[in-house]
Amino acid sequence: MNHIMHLKSDHTYIIGSGAIGKALVVFLRLSGRKATLIRGSLNDGSPKVEPIRVQMPEGTLHEAEVTISTLNAIPTLNGIIVLANKSFGNEQLAVALKNKTGSSPIVLLQNGLGVERPFSAQSFPEIYRCVLFVTSQVIDETTVRFKPVAPCPVGIERGNTDRLQHIVRQLTTPHLVFESKAHIQHTIWKKAIVNCVFNSVCPLLETDNGIFHRSGPAMQIARRVIAECAGIANAEGILLTSNDLEEGVLQISRASDGQLISTLQDIRAGRRTEIDTLNFELAGMAGELGLVHDIEATMLLGELTRLKAEVNFKNHLKTSKPEQIAMQ
């Protein structure tokens, strides 16, 4: 029997109502697909329909009426389940989804290494990883700014090629293109190392992604992080060259000049960041390999980024209203 037949619905459930989740649900709805946006931070509340707008680089606005729900409001999720939430919530989310999803595939649109582990531990039957090559930023509650950089590869962590092809077809729209990718781990590692650079250096400098192609000293810091992380990747059997990674940083820097990296957006909003699945995940691997002293700059930048996020979070608590804190 064709594996695709196990899907009871072509409905897409997108968990996480940040910039990526909002953009994807709008593009799917405008393409005539069935899609629901699920808030990752709230469990209570009735479903509602709201207009969401996506602003493209040339200034074009795409708008769609979107159903926004919570996990508690949906007893069963039959279809494709896309995770666009912050990865630090994956352990709790894996438990919450365990009895809701049946054979539905999980597709992770998250940065970092090891973000799929909680779902593997809960024995989800099909898990797919996507590496996003887009930039996005929340403008206000109903508007996001979005820029595609390249097609976004999707690969198998646990699953089959028939389902992978189906997922790619269902998620692809004119403004956000996905493609199937063999050996996705190589791409995951490459993007994770690039993100170690952007998600620590940019927040600490309080600057946008374009800093690396504009500033020689900033790029020198990037080169040190890249060299350290490439050494850990190679020790783990993922063969990456520093030159290839440096070109990746510069390409993204040029393509997203003026955009703020998600970690800086999170710090400014008093939210928790995903630095644990980037700099600290690599540092943990380095420790297991006995190479912890080979990754000191990456660790230090991660520690400073985490500290900055904690300080901003405490300041945010002091100035926020109780109802705003509950929304975090």
C-alpha cells in the first residue's frame, strides 16, 4: 500500500505563530490549501479567524484570513504537522502531541542540532527535518516581513521517500519553495554552524545580519567560530570546509542585509532564545569528544548571548503587565 494513503487529511497544522508560521500559513491559504495556525505558547482559548499579512521585499503585501487555534482546542491532528515554534519547547510539545497525531508526519522547521530528539524519544513514526533559507521578522501582531533566499531542503530523520515527496508538494507555494534532500544532516550542520555565527555575534553587537559583509572585524570573529565548529563537525563525520561555511555566512549576510536575526528579536522582546541548540549543543558534542578547548570562542559567545537574554528577560518582567507576561 502506498504510504501516502495513511494520511487521513491534507490539512497542514502549523505550530508556532511567529514570523515563519504566519508566513507559511498565509502562503498555503492563498494557494488554496487547508491550513491552521496553532499558537505554541498558549493551551487555552477558542479557535478564531484573523487576517494575517506578509510583506515581501519589493513591498507587495499578501493577506489571508487564517484560522488560529490552540492545541487543547484540537483533539486530533490528522495531516501534516509543521513545527515552527522555538525548539526549546520540543520536549513538552512531544508529550502534548503524542496522543493527538497518530501516523501524521512531523516536519521540523527549526534551527539547531538535535531538535528532533524529543520526538524520536516519544517514538513518533515519521520525522522530517527542514532547513530554512529565508529571512523573516514580525512587524506587529498581524504582519510579518518575509524574504525567500533559496529553496528550503527537507530530508528524512525517520520516514520514507514517498511521504517526503508528498510533504514537499503540499508545503510548496510560489513564495516559499521546498525541495526533497538526501543526506539532510550535512545541510543541517552547515546551517547550524552559520547560525552559531549570526545568533551570537549579531545580538551581542545589536546589529542586523548584514554586518559580516560590511565589517572586516565582524567577519574575522565569524571565521574563528566557523573554524572551531567545522572541527567538531568533521570529528562527528560531517565533512565541511571553512571556505564553504564562510561563503555561506557572506551569502546570507548580503541577502538579509537590514534584517534582524531571530535571537536578537527574541532578546529585545524578552523571550527565551534557541542558543542552546546552537553554540551550546556544539559545545556539548565537543566535550564528549574531548575537544572542549577547541571551541572556546563559540562557547564564550554563546554564554554572553545567553546572559544577555536572561538580563533582558528580567528587565522585561519588571516592565510588563501581568497579562503580557502570561503570553510569553
